[in-house]
Amino acid sequence: MEARELGTSSRARTLRLRHGGLLLILLVLGMSACATTGVDAVRVVQCPPSIAAPSLEAGDMWSWTGANGETVHLLVLRKTDEGLVEALQAGVRVQYDNSHSMRKVYSEGVWLTEPTPEFPLIGKQTLVFPLHVGKTWTYQVLGHAYGRGDALTFQSTYAVVGCGTVKVPAGEFFAVAIEESQSIVGMQSWGKRTLWYAPDVKNFIKLTHGPASPSSYWASLDSELVYYAIVAPSQSPATAPGPATSGPAPPK
């Protein structure tokens, strides 16, 4: 029996892609930098001592395509007075901090600041900077399994396990491997997946699901970055001739 996060509308599933979303290879890397991955698109490399949080800028944009062929776009619209960035994702206005953690969602005329059944990831820490090998963090969300009406508590534990050079449709990048382990509190349920965060892209570039028990937490599919555009901090969309860095032409 497959399980999923509470809130299974298409809009909620789209928002989850960014973080977890966003969003993003089941691959167990050793705590050292030398091991074979078994994944052709990844070459293990040495991790730096520390990786700082990005500075997200108005005009930054990313597009991911899932295994089902669906493409999701994320465009940073502006910086807010609170130090957040407001973005447009699948027609929904969302505010993130520089760790790519969802802080607010604009829904039905109001800004939501606490988790809801439709947006359970509000306030959950997606990345905890600075990143370094061995760092871990955990959060919990409410969810339910397919065919069950009762709410369950799902726990996700993240661990920075290594670094690699990762090839995706948008290009080849140095990226940090972050392994997510999931369980349902009080039940014999588990699942694993790996997210790759690329500092030069300021976002996740690849997500691959690994083994899971019959009650799997994730209903989403593997995904890869297919396009990105990064604006230099000194530029703005109104004055810059174009993105400072970009991948292939944006998908339609």
C-alpha cells in the first residue's frame, strides 16, 4: 500500500517538488570522497569543508522534468522586506528563505504561515546551511496512506553523505548528495531517496527514489533539472541584459 503526504491535490504535489520537491537519486556515498556510485551520471569528488547558503535573486529560474514527462517551473519574483524571496510556482505564489524552505503560501486571498493539510511543508527546514559531510537534520509532517483516512506522522531525516559531479539535461554540475530517510512514526515503514544540491545553480538538480517498504511516503517521481537562469546579485531583471548564467533554452 503506497503512502503519500497529506494534501494530494495536483497543486500540492507540484509544490512538494521544489524541496522535496524542489526539489530533487538513491545513492549511498561513503563519508570519504572515493567510492563507486553505480550511477553513470555521477562521478564522486571530494567535498569542500563547508557550503554556504545561496543568495536567491529576482529573476532566478529553474525547471525540472519528472519521470512522467511533466515539467515544473520556479521563478523568483522579488525579495521581500522580511528577507524572504517570493516565487511563482505552477501559478501559486510562495515565499522561501535562502535555504529553500517554504515559509509562506498565498492561498484564497491570504498568506499561510503555518502547515495546512494542502501545504504540509510550510515552515519545514529543507536545507540547513552550512552544508558539510556528516550533517543531519529531521522534521515531521502529517500524511496518510492510500486507502486510509487516518492522519499519520511521517518523519524525514536528512544526511549530507558526499559530493559528486552530476550530469542532468541542464548541464553537468558539482553537487552535494543529501540522503533522505523516511519513516511513519509508530509503524514499520521506511523509504530512502537522494537529493543533489548544486551550489552553482543554487538549487536541487536531481532527485532519485530508492528502496522503500510497501507503505512508501512518496507519491512523486524522480526528476532532473532541465533549465536554469541565475541572475548576478548586482543585476536586476529590469536592467540586466540577460541571466548571468543559464542552462539550455527553457522548455515549453
